[in-house]
Amino acid sequence: MRAVALSEDKTIEFLNENFISTWVSNVELKRTDVNKEYLPKRYPDDSVGYDITLPLTQAIMKGWHQHSPVDCMVISADFEVLGSLPINEFKGSGKSYRKFIHAALSGQNPGLDNNGYASHTIDWNAFFNTGRKVTAKKVTENKINGLNVELKPEHLSQYVLNVFRTPEHGYQDYTIVNIDTTAIENGYMLNIVIEVGNAEPAGSFDLFDGDSEIPTEGVPHEALASVWDILPGETGIIQYRCDKGKHFKLGATGNWFSEKGSINAFHAKISVEENR
């Protein structure tokens, strides 16, 4: 990015005049799992890393593109994500980069879906050629809010950091975390420790079989296990015993007593404890 988009004085001048440029590490935000040694050294008194409850942090998480090592985002002064460009999609010049920034400032929301979250359906080649956000005609799978966790005998735990939204009362609007434990041959206990951020809505979490259809309304009777109404700043635990590896889906949503559309963050440690 430095050698392309920031190699032109015109781009640098525009950024200096209109933006406060900053960055945050994926490790500190626990977007990656390589933080066991790094965080205690960086924060000797508190190794939890960056505060996930901050409005800026939650805005950044909304703009994350799955599997993208770097995302370039435009965020307003009131922490609204205006555009998000995954670095692997950027193959242009400084002019293309300015096209992305101008599109974000003009309300086109490049890289985002209609709800302001990172979209995986954007035709970036068409965008850089025309300057208009173009949605791909065919998408094999929509994983806008999806995260994948794969647990193995040599890697029995993983962290997830994301956000959930509050649906209309009586409905569900899940952020889905896909959990794969098929590499675990013997019986085990699946443990999910969930910490909810300090924003307004409380969180409810349901564990489903990987092959089940996720409900969009009503009480989720299909859930294998649940923990509901975790208050902001509090922690809840889901445990489920299984005799062999399989696929699960963890659904995260705001509870029905919170304001519709309100957003909060959640941090989950997902692990398996094998039978001895």
C-alpha cells in the first residue's frame, strides 16, 4: 500500500487535509490467534489487549473482511464505517485509492452491505474501473457475519471477536460462528466462554447442530444449548458434551429486551476438553 497508494504527493496531501490516519494491529484486536506471547509482553498488567467495547473498536469490527490480512477503512467522527477496502482486492494505483476514498466520503459505502457491514459480494474490478459500487451477480456463499473455528488435538482452543445486532422482538438476527471439531476422535466437552462488551444491548447465544437450519424468528427450540440475556460487561458459558467430532454453529444476537438495531461486541473462547 505504501509503495502504491501513498507514493503520490497528491494522495498524501488529501489524507493530511481530510483525515486522521491511524492503524491498529489484528493481534491486539484478537482477530488472529497468535497473541498468547505477544499480549502479556505488550500489556504486562492487563494482557487482554485492545478494549473491544470502545466505539472505534466496534466500528473496525463491522468493516472486517473475512480472511483479509489488512483492511483500509474510512470511519466518520461519530464512528460510522463509510467504506472498507480489503488489501488483497487493491491492485490499482494512487488514483484508484483516491477513488475509494472519495466514494466513501460521498456516501457510496464501498465494500459495505446495506447494513454497514463488510460485504463479500463487491466486484472491486468494476468499482475501480467505474468508481461505482457494483455487487457481484453470483455469490456461492454469503459469509458476511461468518467466522470459522477449527479445533484439533494439537489446537484445542480458539478465540473469536465479533459483534451482534439486536433484532425485532420475537425474531432472530444471528451472527454465525462456524465450529468444526471433526478432527477430535474421542468424546469431549465443548466449552464456550462468552464475554459481552459494555455497549447497551445484552446478548443471547445459541449452539446449533452444523446441519440444522438457523431460525429467524421465535424461541430457538432447535438449539443444543443456550445462554441468554448476558448483560453488558458480563460473562456466560455454554457447555455441550459430545461423543465424536462434528460441526456446530454458534449464533450470537441481541436479546429481545434491548433496543432494536443496537450493536454490541462479544469475545468468545471456544475450546474442547477431551475425555481422559
